Amino acid sequence: MPDLDAARRRHPRLMKIGVFTAAFSAEPLEPVLDKLAGLGVEAVELSCGNYGGNAHCDPAALLADPARLRQLRDAVESRGLEISGLSQHGNPLHPRDALARETHETWRSALRLAEALEVGTVLAFSGCPGDGPEASYPNWVTCAWPDEYLELLDWQWSERVIPYWVREAEVAREHGVRVAVEPHAGFVVHTPDTALRLRDAAGPALGVNYDPSHMFWQGIDPVGAIEQLGRAGAIFHVHAKDTYLDPELMRRRGGLDTTPFSEFERRSWSFRTVGDGHDEATWRAIVAALRGVGYDGAVSIEHEDPLLDADQGVARGVSALRAAMAAGDRSTA
């Protein structure tokens, strides 16, 4: 096993291997932390609600009970771990008011909890509105013609997306927290360009949770995306997840595939653990690019591999990331 402690002494800005614990939400937190510490993981990302649930981190309960808050902090720190970020991925711009309000309240609770825990980053999705004030479902615009699609996209950004995030980025700043929006399918921010458009509007408290898996299936160069976002100082957090692209099905269908994720053999692309979609050289290049733009935070493994259980997927991901990081360290020694 590469000696990352020695590497860290040579290069104090070395990134940390992290894990998003939502993959283990059926298990109590402390045994999960023991398991991750045993793998050599250095950071954990905890979910505070919305799509990821709050099995390990319930903001309302923790904020109401200082003893529970201290217990959570001690459970993490006593194992030599740190909290890289609080996750609360949801759709705060949902056209159904009740769903948008519930998502928004979870987001605000996560901000308060991050401040209490002295965690500097809260992860989010940008959200996606509907096609007007009376809509019931989100409407993700992915083409520029007929012209009404661009008219809709302009309405979404000007009337919903920018006003919401300008306000919320300021609220986050007041709590001493940065917002890391993850570019993701189904939401208005899904590419580096759309992420920077939102950052330009909302200001420097809003940046990106960078996940290369969402670049792969869109045909975006993951290294080029890091360089683009890094030049803007916009990378606040990083997810480590791979994507397998089925060559034949990608030729036939492309990346906009609505086949259920559970039907792996019928999908043109599927999420995989690190190294099971692209080779080690690709991940070495991703790690090198992150180093090159000065990123020194956690690279948080997000397990969504349909072919492996959480224990298998995370262990394989840790091993692949460690190898990619160690290779980069040797190249700069």
C-alpha cells in the first residue's frame, strides 16, 4: 500500500480520500466510521436530507441537542476523520410549492448545522423549475429549437434560478458556509458552463461539487472541465464516481438515456465505482488536474454502482483513488 502519510509530509496540500456515507444509510454511523477509517479514508460527507436522506445526520435533532452535536463531532474526529461537507441534494425550485418549500427548509437547516459543526461547505443541486407558474413537474431543457425551449430556459433562469441562488448564496455567506452546486442531469446546472453562469450571478460563495461521472456521459472532457472550473476558483468539493459507456448503445442512443438505472444491460451508460468505467490513467489525469488548479480538499467516493454492494464499491474506489493519488505524488517527488 502506498505510504500516503509520507507523501503528505512531502506535499502538505495532498488531497484526502473521502466517502459519502449515504451508501451505508441502513447502518448506524459509528460502525460505518470504523469501517471507513479501517480502509484509510480521511474524510466523510454526511447527508442532511432531501434525496440522500438524513440517516446519519438529522439537522433538527442535532441543532436541538448540543450533546448530540458534540457526540457526532467526537465520533468523526476520534477516528482521525473530518467532515468534508454536508450534503442535502434536492430540488428547491420544484414547481410544486410544498416540495420546493420542504427542500428549501432542509437546505436552510443544513446551513445552520454546518455553521454549528464548523463545516465550511454544503452540497446542493441547482434545482429545476417547471415550464411556468402553473407547472406541476420540472422541465429540463436540453435543446435550443423550437424557439419556445429557449424562451422557457430564459424564464427559468431569470425568474426562478438566479433570484433564488443570489439570495441563498448570501444567506450561506452569512453563515460562513460555501455552496457547492453539483452539475447533474435533470437540473439547470449540469455542465461547467451552466455552473459558471450561476456563479457569475450569485457570487464567489457559490461554486461546484465536481463529479467527473456526469462529464463522461455528456461527452465533456473531465480534465478540461476541471481546468475551466479551476481557473474560476469554483471547485469547492469533489465527488469520485465513474461512468461505464456501452460502446454499441452509445452509438445507437447517445447519452440522453431514460432507461431505468436498474436495467444495467439496457442502458447506454451507467455509474460505476472508480476505475470500473475508465482506466487508471484517466483517474491519474483527473487527480493531476485537480492538483494543478490547487484543489486540496476531499475527493469523496459516491457509491452508485449497480453491480457492487456498498462495501465492495467503496473498497474498490478507495484502492483506485489511492493508486491514482500515489502515482501523481511519485511524478512530482
